Amino acid sequence: MPSTGAEDAARELLECALSGRAWREETLARVSEGEGSQWLFRIVAEGMADRFEPRLCDVYAEMFAEVLARHTGLHALHLLERYQRVRQVRRYDGDAHEVRDVFVLSRVTLGADIAVTSELLYAARRKFPAARIWLAGSRKSWELFAGAGWVRHAELEYGRSAEIESRLKVWPRLRELCAVERSVVIDPDSRLTQLGLLPICAEAEYYFFESRGYGGEGTDTLGALASRWAEEVFGVAGARAWMQPVEAEAECTGEIAVSLGVGENPAKRMSDAFERDLLRLLAETGRRVVVDEGAGGEEAARVRGAAEAAGVETWRGPFAEFAERIRRSSLYAGYDSAGGHAAASFGVPLVSIFLGYPCERMFERWKPDGRGPKAIVRGEPRDEERIWRETREAVQAMARR
């Protein structure tokens, strides 16, 4: 991504949002078109969302309503007024048996689809027993649940790393998909609708879980909040994160599964030496250690180098298949990522190294939340000596279980 004046403009916008100051229209315009818009999402949208401050939901809506109006022909004020209506939590009071289709929107990232979207799929299945349940999103997301048999796939590809024009290409297709009679749409704060701002169906059929604001100033995890929202809106109690990928054929029971992926965010990882030492430590347990190579490119090269130095195996393939290996493993270790949420959903013992979060509430919202034993080591990459000590102790304790 080119580093131009658009990056500085995006940082200025984020500072205005966090401090409560008005932003300059020319600054917003600079990051609302073309390549500069990538910084709008990476710095501004993620910077506000990651803080989980209810007041920032209003700031986000006001700012991005202006941006979306430039590209959709919709009126910014109308987008804001609709957003204020749909964000209100309301209980479903229709005849659930009359609903033929329920569309649950993907959160785009795999970790969020495990931690949040899966719970709303569960609630949809329980509340609407006669309906077809659809996951609208990428094939990678659908594969997390393909083994269940009842989750249908409405394929939509969202250009998460792309500029705004590419990101918005999914909107007409999404509107067409959801414009069917006797349907319900459940939006878990999806990037497909730009966090609830873009209209895709009649408001009466649309149920929006504003995950950035729901729960207020509390410290519950996103999974706990999604479960609470599902009960409040649909009367379905006990929703929790789950996965059911198609079962792998390879025998991998009892191994240690590892992921060193950080989603292109270097603030979430430790040094190369730390990663090599971690893999050596895991290998010392005497168990087979398998490390996911991740998305390819620089990440895969880094993982292969660490694995070769530690004398352990790497694995390459769809994440859903690796998730099935996690399910059969005796221990999972890695950075905060989809792998950690997968392990938590399966109840697999896990060691999560959680770094690079901008505030305490982000940590509380995103920490792995599941029924199995877990150890979470957190801090900043500069605290390498302490983080290594705590990680080593956590691995040794988990290995003795």
C-alpha cells in the first residue's frame, strides 16, 4: 500500500474522532477516493472499532455516512437516520414458522465469524426451525460450518484490503440476495454493510447487533455479548461459539497445533527468535508439532523459516481443514487469531499470546472465550523477556495436563 499524504490524513481523522474534535471536510475527502481510501479503513475505521467505545459508534456513523453518500448516491442524513433506528435492540415478534429464509452476514474475518457469527447462526437455527439458514460471505467463512449440513452458502467476496470502490461492489449483490419475501436478515456488525450503515432490506426484516456499542462500558467478551443479544432479540438462550468443518481424513489426534499469523499487523507478533524458541519449546514436549503456514507470502516464508530452525512440520491448506486439526489436537498455541478462537470453541487447551491492542476493552472483547483450559499472555513486543517467561510457564503447565 503506498504511503502518501492520505495516511497522514487518516491519522488526523482518527485523532479528531478520539478527541471529539470536528474534522476538516478536505481531510475526509482526501481519503474517500481511490488508493487513499485504504488508509480510511485500516487506520480510521479499525482504529475506532477496536476501542469498543459506544460514543465512537456515533462518530463512525456520521463520518462514514458522508463517505458512503459520495459513492452510492444515497443521502448521508438518510443513512444516519436509518442507522439510529436499526441500532435499537428490538425483540422479534413475528411468526417464526412463517420465515422461509434467514440470512446471517459474515463478519469477513475468520476469527470474528467463529467468535460472533457462529452464535447468531445457532440462534437463527433455533428460532426459525422451518427456514433455510444462509451464511452470506466468503467460501472460507462458510467452510467453518460446512460439516453441519444445514448452513447454506450465499457466496459474497469482500475486498478487505482493497480501496472503497472495490469494497462497495458487494452491496448491490447483497441487496438482491436479501430482497426475498418472508425473510430475516441478521447483521453481526458486518463489513458487508459497512457496520450497519448500508441498507440491504426492509428495516422490519433487519436485526443489527452493534457489537462495538452493545455491552456499554462492561468487559464481557464479544461471544458473551452476542449470546446475550440473541436471547434479548430472539429469545434463544445458551448461544455459544461453535464450528463444524468437514472432517479431515488425516490422522492428527494429540498433536500440538500452532498458528503464528497476525493478519498483516506486525504489532501482534514477537521477534523471529521468539517464534523459533516457542516452536522448540513445544517440540520438547515430545508431541508432534504442526504450524499453519497461513495466508502465504511473507507470513508463510517466516513460518517455514521458524519451523525449519526448530525441526517441526508446517501445514498448508484451507483454514477450515487446519481448524479440524486444532479440534483433534492436545494443545493449541499462537498469537491472537482465528486459530485461538477455533481452539476456544472446541474446548482445546490453548496458550494465546495477545499483543498490539490499543486499549483494555479490546483485549476483554477479543480474548479467547471457551470452556477449555486457557492461558493468555499479553503485553507489548518490547516486553520480550517477560512474555517469553510467561509463555514458557504456560506451555509447560498445559503440557502437564
